[in-house]
Amino acid sequence: MLVLERRAERSVTAALVSPLVAIALTLVTMAVVFALLGKNPGTVLYVYFIEPLFDSYSLEEIVVKATPLVLIGVGLALCYHANVWNIGAEGQFLIGAVCGSWLAVKTNGADAGPWVLWAMLALGAVGGALYALIPALCKTKFGASEILTSLMLVYVADLVLDYLVRGPWRDPKGFNFPTTAAFDDNATVPILIEGSRVHLGALLALVAVVGAWLLLSRTIKGFEINVVGAAPRAARFAGFDANKLTIFTFMVSGALAGLAGIVEVAGPVGRLQPAISPGYGFTAIIVAFLGRLNPIGILIAGLFLALTFIGGELAQISIKLPLDVTRVCQGILLFYVLACDSLILYRIRWVQGRRATDAAH
Amino acid sequence: MGGVMVDASVAVAHVASGRAPLLKAVAITKKFGDFAANVSIDLDLYPAEIHALLGENGAGKSTLVKIIYGLIQPTEGDLIWQGQKVVLAGPSHARELGIGMVFQHFSLFENLTVAENVALGLPPDEPFAKIKARIVDVSTRFGLPLEPDRDVWRLSVGERQRIEIVRTLMQEPKLLILDEPTAVLTPQEADQLFIVLERLKSEGRAILYISHKLDEVKRLCDTATILRGGKKVAACNPREETAASLARMMVGSDIGEVKAAPSHTVGNARLVVKDLSVAPEDPHGVKLRNISLEVKGGEVFGVAGVAGNGQDEFFAVLSGETLTADNGKIVIDGHGAGELSISQRRLLGAAFVPEERLGHATVPRMPLSDNALLTGYDSPDMVRHSFILKNAMLSVVDRVTKAFDVRKAKRDPEAVSLSGGNLQKFVVGREILREPGVLVVCQPTWGVDAGAAAVIRQALIDLAARGSAVLVISQDLDELREISDRVAVMFRGGLSEPIAIAKADRETLGMLMGGSAVEQAEKEVAHAGA
């Protein structure tokens, strides 16, 4: 039978291999799912994961989709390192979009100058951070589980956005569609590659990756985050304040999610409307774990998950697969990532005969 | 050495008494990769006999015991239980046969109650109410008081050990294995345990007793097997040996005695606690009552006491993990520190070593260099402009390693991979190398082998001799008498008047630890009256 043996030290090889194993298992499982749907698994996998890589439009779109995933995922990694479970990045993303859009709506048509965009980005980040402060304070003041509060606030944010675009901010010339007017050029993120939709946000995401990597691996603040997450009592002994850190990580990740939100509406979408996110805030949770909570890993994981979005769209068009298959694929991937993580601390060994399973005693 | 001869005489004694061994381990060898933890070890355990297993950390005691308890399989060799060869499928199989074990590191679920923890180790068909009744029954029968409904996380180390012993006894083992059981007990608690063990022995059970404390092995055990470097180096009757001869067999050479400090002057008070009373954060914690003390520079001040009398709370208040309402209640080198955080107290020159090595003093899964940073980050040499300096951290690890002989597999391993003694040397060394003016240390040699304990105690004495004030909270009276200048006893959150060490005999301290000083005084008055 198979037994799990605890390793004396964390295995570096397993830490690198585990996400790859998870991806491989996901592909196998997806092939089975496709076969059950009556499609040729080989063809679908090709359309899903290979075809986008040979098409410049698809490659650009992967970067566009990866931008918010990486921005949010990096922030979430900070939280998760500290054992702070922010599940509500989607809500912080939406509120960031709303806060930044407020300025775009107010200055619409006024030709206010290039400062508008920068102010919008700042407002988006601040909005996201303040929205994330709510579950942080509920946890530190009242001991409320941040998993529940942050998640529930996603639906609040969704409804706030919905109300605004259907009510006060609706474009008067928009034929009653629930959207704001298209943003002015001054309120739009500049495009990096001519003729594509790749925008400034991609650079911001790279800056966030490098910044978070420096923070986590080189600074005392990053050390504090890791210690509070790994051993709360040792953190208290060291003199680190877990409550302050909960607020810090929540606000930083909220700011990054908010920034991702405003960049998204001021970039590829171009206006505030209800469907601005295909669930970036939730997919970013998978990105964070697939990237081993390491900023560089998150960059790669973000690109991979963006691929599943693009591949899903292609498969929808050419093979008539429902878009929900993409969600299934992402869910299966998270499942395998978490399962494979146990290989970092444990090794699998094949033993003959009857063996104890009660390792506790 | 005469190990073989002694061995033969022990064997002869058993042949004469005509008893068969309960468990016979024959030529047990265990290899982990290339490393041989046990090499061809023989061990015979007889009913109604207390058998000591002696050896330094890393001698292979734990491996051998884990094999006997079915936790790991030997690479070679056989176990013969009551004359029958057995292959243990696991601990539950060992328990079915009648082998019970009390571990040094407890495996208790902190969020469950005493009774729930016990129930987890028993077959699932027994009604919970009956389990509770049996706990009360066994614990009173053996004099190990336990409240079945208390949450484990509220209990002291000594109380937790009682759960482990009681839950093992409830399985009515024929062979009981105890790993360093007295490491956390006071003399009175240890005496109580010895009564329990003698009783189990008289009931015909075999006991395998692992310990570093040679005096208690001499007092309690009928035979001893001594391991060194994975091999059995001697078997003897400990009563015919001296503590020194046993130690020599264990270590392979003479071990250094702790040397008294060179004569030095005792200076001004560097750590002062003034009439400190603190209500516990935890409703089941101990309230500290009117504690006052002064530790002078150049002095080692011992705080004795049975586990769970407020030592944890006192340490937390001294370190700043719990803050006091009045800044003047704690004074470090003339500065009021009662409201200062632990970092600010460190900046005043104080250092702290908590009882738990893993999870409190260190982050188990972080390398030693990160654990050096844990208490050293507020000094400027390891952090510059909020960036951490890895080389400075590594050099601290190297300096501690050199000064305290920390043995480890590589330069910067994870804390959890070190043995207890070596990790404790690191944790104490980390603080001492900072040359603190005030050092507060809790249970400095808990579960640590003789060699490491001697190094740590010597370091504490030498630190005081250099002018620092050292406060040692310990349940090990021998330790306190070896290193302290004055001792006070903690009882139910209060602290006795300090006693000069020359006057602090076992009896006096024992009485204070049981809180009977007051009763005793009353009795004497009554006697005088009669």
C-alpha cells in the first residue's frame, strides 16, 4: 500500500515539481471530461492549450487577461503567507473599478488633462484598500472569520456596481444600456503595443511582482509576514503584531485588486459596466496557489490561467464547448495544486504488507 | 571496561529466578539510507522489572523505542514477545499486545478536553461517560489528579504529561515505555511518579525507562542498557554503578562538570519587579499576585515551582508578551518597562528564552538564520533600511554554532531538524551572544541531554559572572541548586521570599512548592502551644 511519510526538511525539488504535476493531472482529467462530452480530447486540448500560443492576437490577449490575475494574485499571496484568508479580491476589484470610474464619469467630456488617469488609478487602489479594510477590522476587532466576511462583501460590491451603472452613472445617450459613457482618452490607460489591447497595466503587474518578491524575500516586513503565518506564538515572541499585519496585508492586497479593477475598466473595457470581470478575483486565488505564493511563480501561473480563458473562448467558437468548461478546468486545477502541495512536506512510499496508519501513536 | 562481565551477571540473575523475558529484541539494526541509527542491539525486558535505557541525544534510544512500539520497522533483527516472534504492524498492534508508551513530546489535541483526548486513543465502542469515569478511577488509583472536562490548551506541561500517562495506563499495558518522564516534574511530582512506577512493577508489569537523570535511574531502575552511537555499549545494574561511571559509559569520556563562577562582585539590581499583580488573559490561567523581586547584576536568581503555578504567565509579563497596566511595575536597568513591548525591552538590553523551543522560541520550518533574525531584528546589524542582511544572520548562526557546539547536518538547517539539545543550545546561545544585561529564561534544559545541559548551565553562570542579571524559571531543583545564588518559589501565582542557595535544601523548597509553608508555620505554633 501507499503511505505518506513526513520529510525531515521541506523538499525544494517537490516545491518546483508539484505545480507541474498538478497541471499534468488537470490535463488528463480534462481529456476525460472532453471525451465524456463526446469531443476528441486531443483536438480540444490542442485548441485549448496550444493553438493560442501560435497566434499573435491570442498571445496579446493572454497578456491582457493575465494582467489583473497577476496583480490580484500577488496581493493575495501576501495575505496567504500571513495566514490571512482574503477570499474577496473580486469585491475589492469591483470597488476599485467603481472608485476610479467616479472621476472618469465626473470629468467626462470636460477635457480635464492627463492627471485624470493617475488620479483614477490612485482612487482605485485606495478604494480597494478601504474595502478590504472592512473584513480586516471585523477580524481584528470582533474575531469574525475573514473568509466569510470578505466573500460576502463581493456580492455587496457587485450590487453597488450594478446600481450605479443602471442608475446615477448611466450614460444618458446609451439607449438605456446599463453602462457609463465611454471614458475620455485622458481617463484611459495607454496602450503598450500598437494595434493590440496590451496596456500599461501589464507594466504595473510586473512592478507588483518585483516589489512583492523584494518585500517577501528581502525585507523585515516580509519576514514578519512569513513568521506570523508560520508560527503565531513565535511571532508574538519576536514582537510582531498579528492584528496590524492582518490590516496591512488586507489593505495591500485590496489596493492591488482595486488597481487591477480600475486598470481593467480604464483599459480593455473602456467604460464601467456590470460584466467587467469573468471572475478574476476568484481565479487569482488559483493563480496564487499554483504560483506557490511566490511572486515570480504567480507571474507564470497568471499567464497559464489566462491561457485557459483564451483557450476556452477559442474552444467555444470552434468546437462549441460551453464556457463553463473553463471554470471546471480552473477548479480541477486548484484541487490538484492543493493535493500536490502535500508532496512538499511528505513523500509517498510504497510498502508491502499491513502497515499502521495511525502515525499519531 | 567491565560491561560484558556485568552483562553476564545480570543474565545469570534472571536464569536463576527462572523468568522468561516479556520482550526480547534480538540484533535490532535500523538504517536510514546510509546512516545506521541502531546497530545489532539486543535488549531483554522482564516482567516486574524497571529497565533503564540510557544514552546521549542521537545515541539511538528513540529509534529503538519506536521499533519496540511499532512506529518503525527494523531493517534487520527480531522482536520476540512472550516467546513468540512478532512483526509489529503499527502502534495499535503494539497496544493490542500490551505495549504502552508515554512520549516526551505529547501528542494531544489542544482544543479538545482531557477526556476527549483520552477517548481518541481508545476503541470507539466505549461510551464517553464510561471513559470519563475510568479516567477519574485510574487517575485517583495512581495519584495522578486530572479533571476530564478541562481543555488541554489550558493545562501546564506537567498536567499534560499526566494525561499521557493516564491514557496509557487505561490500556492496562504489560510493558510501559516512558521517554524522559521526569523532565518536567518537580521532586515531589517525580517521587509521586516513582511510587506509581513501583506499583506498576509490583503488579508484574515491565517498564522501559528512558532518562538522562542518572540519580533517578540509580534509585529506580533494576537494570540498565546503555547506547552510544547506535550501539549497545554496556548493560549493568545501575545500583552498583556511580552516576559518574554511568555518565562515562554514556558519553564515552568524562563529561565536564559545571564550574562555579569565578568570584565576582554582585552589583545593583538590574531587573526589579514591584508588587506585580496581573489578571490572566485566559479565564483558566493563573492570576499573578503581589510578586516582588530584585535580580542584581552578577546574580543568578532561580524561580522554582510546580508547573502551572503561574510561571508561564510570569514569563509572559516579564518578556512583554503580556503588558502590565503600570510601567513602573517592571524595571529593567532603571527604566520602567511594564508597558513596553518585547522589542523595546530587548532594546533596553533584556533577552528572553521561553520554555517551548519549537513554535515559541523558534519558527520550526524556518532555517536557523531566520530564527536568529527573530529576536535580533531590532539591533541594527541584521537589518538595514528595513532590508535584511542574510550574511549577518548566517554569521550569527556560525558564532552560536561555534560557541555552543551546536551539532547540525548543514550550515543553515530548519530549526525542526535539530535535536532538542542542539536546538536549545542554539536558542540560549542566540540570546547570550547578544550579551544581554538582563536574561530571563524558562526551563533552560527541559528534555535536554546531560552534555547540552552542562553547556547551557555553564553559559548562564558565566553570563552572570560578566555582570548580567539572570532569572531562571525552572522546575528542575537540581538545576536551580547548581546554578542559582538565590531561589524563590512560585505557588498559585505568588512568589515566596528568596532564600540563599546554601539554605535552600530539598525539603524547604519542596514545602514551599506544595504551598505548605504557611500550614507548617501554623503547626509549629500549635506544637509550641501544646
